[in-house]
Amino acid sequence: MSDLTEEQLVEIKKIFSKYDVDDNDTIDWGEFCKMVDEQDVELSLKDKTVVFDKMDANHSGMISFEEFTVCWKKRD
Ligand SMILES: [Ca+2]
């Protein structure tokens, strides 16, 4: 199922780690907001909630690297 190359995975991991500030291998709400704020996109709090909820596929309140990778694939 995974069609990402090793290189792409390394790249995604790099981005993921950058925003996983407390290094617990998940992106929580606070870290997610920081990530969004650093992009050149204007998202309302409501939009952020929707995006976060979409990325957090199992609704654990945190985005795992796996969930992050899945979203990355959908982006392209
Ligand atoms: Ca984290």
C-alpha cells in the first residue's frame, strides 16, 4: 500500500520531528497549531479543528507518525 520511497519517508520524518517539540512521537493539538501557523495559510480555529480531526484518524487527540504519513500521501 505504501508508495512512498525511503527518501520521502525520511523527509516526512524530518518534518514530523521538527514539529514534535516534546519528542513523544505524536503531534498533539498545540504542536499542530504551531505547524499550521508556520505555514502560509490562514486557518480559523474551526478549520484547524476539522483538519486536526481528519489527520487524527483514530481520534486519539494526537497525530501519530503513521497518521501523518497517510495525510502526506493524500496531499499529492
Ligand atoms: Ca509531541
